Amino acid sequence: MSQPPLLPASAETRKFTRGLSKPGTAAELRQSVSEVVRGSVLL
């Protein structure tokens, strides 16, 4: 799975994970983000 060059998105994700500050949220967020990216790429 190659990661697309989405710097702003990753930056926002970082802020998100920081705000949540939960141990299991990072992985979950990563999955949901990758899914959203996949959907946008397909669209």
C-alpha cells in the first residue's frame, strides 16, 4: 500500500490524534483516513 503525498491531510491527522490523545485512536484514525483517501482516489 503506497501512501499518497497528502501533507496537509497528514498534518490535520496529527492534530486530530494529538487532540484525542488516546493510545488506540492513532491506528483507528489511520485506517479511517486511508479508507477515505481510497474513496476519494476511486471517485
